[in-house]
Amino acid sequence: MTDLHKESEGTNSESTPTGTSRNFIEQIVEADLAAGKNDGRVHTRFPPEPNGYLHIGHAKSICLNFGLADEYGGQTNLRFDDTNPVTEDTEYVDSIKNDVRWLGFEWENEFYASDYFDQLYAFAETLIQKGLAYVDDSTPEEIAAQKGTPTEPGLMNIYRDRSVDENLDMFRQMKAGAYPDGAKVLRAKVDMASPNMQLRDPIIYRIRHAHHHRTGDTWCIYPMYDFAHGQSDSIERITHSLCTLEFEVHRPLYDWFIDKLAIFPSRQIEFARLNLTYTVMSKRKLRLLVEEGHVNGWDDPRMPTIAGLRRRGYTPASIRQFADRIGIAKRDNMIDVGLLEFCIREELNKTTHRVMAVLTDGQPDARPLKLVLTNYEVGREEMMRIENNPEDPDAGEREVPFSREVYIERDDFMENPPKKFFRLFPGGMVRLKGAYIIKCEEVVKDDAGEIIELRCTYIPESRSGSDTSGINVKGTIHWVSVPHAIEAEVRLYDRLFSVENPAADERELGELLNPTSLEVIRAFVEPALVEAARSGSQSNFQFMRKGYFVLDADSTAERPIFNRTVTLKDGWAKEQKKG
């Protein structure tokens, strides 16, 4: 369960006698419970529209709704807002359910707004019969012009004075399919002079001849979000309807429908949506990224979708921890994506095995640097025992094969090193992680002057765990035995956008992309890494000195693929210490 007690900027929280703090939503819930409202119930809902994949912003809402209900012994419904058949699909329904469960939550009931189409239609007829709704023949452009401006009242048109009988007849004809798309709409008769533009006779039904993913071709008129949302909450007897801040101006309309229809008074409460640096949260923009081929689908590891984060190696616990840390605020602010990276890095540091992988550069035929131990017997092999995770004593050790020839990173050798370079150089000594101390004796180059091999000697008495050599070295480097190395593809992911706030940038999305958000390279990894990944016993790993990686779904037995989740460097934590 996500802890909802954390305080963040703008949360307006208060302390309790136990020393914990309550955010403003919890304060509202506790006041309602103390007043005996809703028979002491807390019932929330998570109401996504199935027109795309969920993203990290939805994860915050999921954690809030399910966490709040769990905290007060309540229930949470999963309700799909499927009122727009043009953009919705069962693919998205399935992905949403999968994401919610993956995050660690289970809903009490599964509902769809389409479950209530008959009831919503009856509500609309009730408003017409009360003289509170009318059929309007105006075009979308005419309706927009008649709405006025925030400083000027709207204009009432001739259709507003239609009789109840005429409106009922025309609305029923709309339902029967007598009119084409856009010919007519049903509008609520609220207040064309209201300073709140949402109350200027909003559209509550439109004609749309389109196949619905659940109701098929039964309906050709569909309710608008503002009409379906509050009434669905009321039908389900939702006690606290939690929405993001952009719906604050919609709340008077939410309450108006409840009042005029005399139905269960669900309460809408708004909180700040999640805005994350170097990220966009708009489903429309995320869909553009997919459709224009800037990313490889909704689950591309560079996407902020839950599916993308999962594929990149983020865990449910890390995302819940992130939601906990950012807290519940009353005003919008921008969250540093470094905090999200900090949360997964903090978890993986405690839980992942440290493994050895030698990475190359991005050239197709690039190979790591081969190191030959000239005084190590040809054909000899031995197993080195290396601890899996120094942060976890219970993680145990594993055996890693060692031989006369090993690969090392090219960056771990310099022919002419600067001062304080503690890795390998001609005449220098380092320890091979979990193995022996070695000394570089000779550098071998090809005809082009490229270094292709290092010839070294090893100190037999220096084996890790039983070192009697008396030699101290400052550098330790990782390695992979050449005969046992398994070639893998490694995908180095970085932030998708090169600007901090792409949502506020007026340029085309394609112009804002980070050209180095994905680099695909070759790597050579130790056998235990692939064996663990293939068996399913592990999927997340720390590549020593390189970062945290996860086995990708595209992997095959012949060619494993690893995605970089996050680097080892923790820039966000350092910035917090400075502050």
C-alpha cells in the first residue's frame, strides 16, 4: 500500500497526535467520517478512458485512489469511461487492467460508463422534462461563438426556447438514428451569463454513428464526459471522486447535475496532476510519438507509460514509492524526473545481483579489449566466487569462470594516463574483480595503430579471498572470460526529450527529441547473467560500474537483450544534499 501521509509543497497537510501528517484529501475524508456522512463509507474509483495506455501520471492517481480506500477500510471501483467509440479499443482496456494489477492493486468492482447508457439517457430525458435541457441545431462553430468570452456573457439562440415536447421528440429521434453526425446536440440549460464558461449550456449528448467496443451499433448518441462522469459516480455511490486540477472549474456543473437530478451526492475533490521534467503526459502527444514512429510503440522504454516503465525495468514498488514521495498537492508544480530515477535506483541497489558485463562502443563490429595472462597456463580454467550483492548478506555468492584470456572495458586502459588514473596502463597493476592482481607488460596494436590486445602477468598469490601477496592496488576492474563470454545486445536508454518542459514548448514534438535517447551496442556478459535471466529467477541486474539493466521481452535464447533502466550516477540525490 502506498503511504499517503507524506507532505509535499502545497499539500496543506496537518499533523496528528501521533506525529504523522494528513494531506488535505485525508482531512476531508476524516471530516466526512466524523460527521457521519455516507454511512461511514469511503468508496473511490479510478475512471480511465480506454483510448491509450496509462502513464506515470495515472499511476499517481491509481496509488491515491486505491491507497485512500485501503487506508480507511473502503473500496475502489475500476470504471472505464468508454463514451467515445471513435478512439476506444479493448486493447486499451486489457492494458489498463494489466497495469493496475501490476502496480499491486485489485479493484472491488469493474464497471463501464457504457453499463449506464440506458440510465444516462433516462437522466437526460428527465432534464428535458424539467425544462433543463434542449436540442440545439447550431453548428459547432456557431455554438462556440455564442458561448461568449470569460469577460462577456454568452448569447442564447432560438433553439433554447423549444418546448419540452419538441425537445423530447427530437432527442428520441436522435437516439433512433434519424440525424447524421453533427446535425444536433443536446445541451443542458444552465446559465449563458455565468462567469464559469463550463456552465454556459454545456453539450451533454452528441450524435456519433460509430461502432462501440462493447455496445456495438446499439447507440448512435453518446453522453459527454461532464454528463457521464458525475452520474456514473452517483450510480456507483462513490463517496469521494478524486480528479486532477483541470476539473476544478467543472465541479459546479458536476454538482448542478446531481442537484437537478436529485441523485446520490458524490463529492468531487481536485488535486494537482503530475508534471514531470523531460516528459509529456498528454495522451494525444504520446499517441503522436507512436504513430509518427518516434518511438517503438506504447511500451517503448523511453515512454512514460506504465508499460514502457515496466519494460525499462522499473518495479511496482519503485513507482509506488515515487507517488508517495511527491505527495498530494493542491497546486500544479514540476517534479524532477531525477526523483523517479532515484526511487528505482534506491530499490535496485538493495535487491539486484552485481554481474559483470563488458560493453563496447556503438560500432557494428566493435569488440572489447582482450587481455591475455601470459603466465597463466594455457587451457586452465577455474571458478571465482563473487558475492551477488554487498547490500544483502543473504544474496549469497555465485561462481564465475576465469581463464587465461579475459575481456575488459576499453575505458579501463589508457596508454598515456593522467594523474590519479587508477585503472590499467603500461606497467600498472589492478585487481580483476573477485580474481587476481595483474600487471600490464605489453601493448599489442594492429597495422592501423589500434590497440587490440594487452599482455599481462598475474600474481598467483593474490587471488581474492586468499590473498597472501602483500600487494596493494588502488584500482579494481570488471572482466569476462573470453571462452565463456556470451554476446548480448544492450540498449542504453536516456531521456526522450532534450528540453526540460516539452509540454510548454511550441515546436513540433520531433524537434524536441533527444537524438541520443537510445544507443544500441554489443556487450559480452558472464554466463550466470544469461542463465538467471532465461530461467526467470531474475530479470533486473546491476552491471558493475555501468548501471542497472533488465532483460528485454525481445530477447531470444541465442541473443539476449538488456535494457538500461538507469545509470549508477545519482544526480538528483546530490542536488537535494546541496539544497
